[in-house]
Amino acid sequence: MQNTKDILDEIFSSPSIFKDRSKLSPDYVPPRLPHREDKIKELGLAFKDIITDPGSSSQRVVIVGRVGTGKTATSKAFGQEFKNIAKMRGIKLEYVHLNCHRQRTLYLLMLEIANQLKLPIPSRGLSSQEIFELIHEYLEKRGMYLIVALDEFDYFLNTAPLEDIYFLVRIYDEINTPVKRVSYLFIARELGIITGLDKSIKDHILRRIIEFKPYTSLELQDILRDRINEAFYENTVMEDVVKFIADTHGYDKGGTGNARAALETLEMAGELADRDGSPIVTLEHAKEANSRVNPEASVLIDNIRYLDLHDLILLKAIISLYNKEKADYYPMGVVEEEYKKICEDLDEEPRKHTQVYEYIRRLRSMGILSTKQSGKGMRGRTTLISLSVPVTSEFSEFINRELRGRLQSPQ
């Protein structure tokens, strides 16, 4: 029987199939972004005036797409290269990337912008507007321009006071200056919350929208092969592994189209191969990795465990609709009718429309649901609702299990 030292020594002395595991990290921005070249071009066209006609206007662009569709990596890659091009053309430009989950208030966002610009802020208490004025003054003195990318922007919209949102998106209404030095890149999972904002704010945000669609299986194969070349030693990952992972996560094959989840599965498969002392990643490693790395579960399961009874009934209603007729989105009225039927089956009093809408808003903010407004082809305007995860038998059973638990416990 091995002692602890021998076990750990064996780990460090065993060869690994990983050449550079950091290349699989969600924070890594690769030199090439397969199937996002057109998005980089759209961003370049959107922000072109910063270089060709600096200071003439403040650009605002929205990137929208589900988790794992390349929004963050594309934004960071664009920001770095755009900054380099600006420098070559004699324009001083900075790009800062902030995450609204980490910097949760307008004040913290302003502090982080100042921090990334290496601008010291006085210790005395300053308001968000005062910090922005210092930032703008700093840019003015140096003849600089700034692109601020706000990742997870929908989280900020869900939590920030209306006056903070107004100040952020209409900043040059508050600060009178002929030269516009700050432009914005808003990165969000969905447009639903933006389209529901006050018109005076919404019109300032939705000037230009770039949509990132979920990746197909073939697109994921290209992404996986690129990362395999960077992260693994040559000929250590079999082609059937690539296809299996891509087919599992590809949107056209019933997955979420989430490249981040596909890469996480690949990394776990490599880890399992190292565990077994295998010189290659086999299909069996990929299958085991897939059963361990369930992106929907890892992101949502903990949240779902704490949902209220009627949140769960609402989720069951959407699953029920999907099982009857597969569709990407369902109208609010149809979801509500199915919710009422299930409430009746469970002998539960259904909640009123306003409360049901609040459930939907909450589930959307947690990433469990996605919503959008109906367009052409439907009478009137209605909210369309979709689950953000695939409706698998495992997910359905999990919801049923949680629902049974709530019904059996005292309310």
C-alpha cells in the first residue's frame, strides 16, 4: 500500500499529455477565433470613427449571445488589436474590459476603469460622476480615447438603480464637452432586459447590435482542433474525441452551442487520460468527462435547488410544452396557460399574471430562462420564453425531483 508521499511523487513524476494546459482556460484569448472573423469585422466598422474621426462621437455597441458563444474572447481580441492599429495611426487609445458581476455598482465600475488606466483616485469619498470627470480629464490631458467593454451588462441592468444606468449610457448628456473620448461595448446574454428599459435609455444602447449565435458541431470541431494544437502534445487526442465533444455540445445536434463547455469537457478528458497514465485521450475518457462536466448543472443546479415552488412549476410548464411540441421559444400566454394546468394537477393555487412575470424575470436573471420580444408574424407584442439549457431527460427528472421535494415539505 502506497503512503501519501509516494502517491504525490507519482503524480509529479508521471508524464502528461498536456503541453500547455493554460490554453484551455476560459480566460485565455487565442490568436485565432474560428467563426468569429465576421464579428471582429463588424466591431471594427462600428468603432472605426474613433481612429478616422476621433472625438466626433461616442460609439455604443451591444454584443448579445448565450454563454460560451465567444463574446468575451472576441471583444478582448478586438480591443487589443484595435488599440495596436490606433497606435500605428498616431491615435492614443485604451481598451478596458470590466465584468459587471465583479464590479457590481456604477461606483465600482468607475473605480475599476480608473485602476486599469493607472489613474490614482483621492482617498476622500467621491461620487461616481466625480470619478468619471477625473477619468475624462485624464484622457483630455493626454489626448487619449477609451473603449469601455462592460461584460455581463445584463446583470448591471438587473441590479443598478435607474439613475445609474441613465448616467452610464447617456454620459455625454451629463458632461458638456465637444470631444467625445469614451465609447462603450455592452456585452449581454440577451436583449430582453434592454428592450424593456425606458425609451430614453434603450435608444442610447440599441444603436448597433452584433449577435453571436451558438456554435454548431462543425464550428466547435474547428475550435477544439485549434486548442488541441496549443494545449496538447501532438497526436494525443483522437479525432473521434473531437467529434464526440463537438456533437455533444453543438447547437445543431441538440446541445447549447457552448464552446466554453466543450473546452471544459476536453480538458477534463485530458485530465482523466493523465489519471490513467494513458498516452492518448480516448473516446471513453471523453464520455466520462462529459458525464462529469455538465455545464448546465454546474451553472444552474445550485440555483435551482433554492427556487420557490412556483418557480419550479413554471419550469415544469416549459418542459411540458417542449415535450409536446419542440420550439425555441414559447409565448408568455402559452406558458402561463400550461403553468395553470400544472398548478391544477398539483392542487396549487396559480399566481396572478404579475407574479408569474416576476418569476420569469428572476429566472432570466439567474440564466435559467432567456426571453425576447415577439417580432413580425405575431399579433401584438408579447414576451417569448425559452429555457437556456437543453431539455434532457436528466434535467426533466431533476426538476420533477425538486418539485416533489417542495410539495412534500411544509410551505
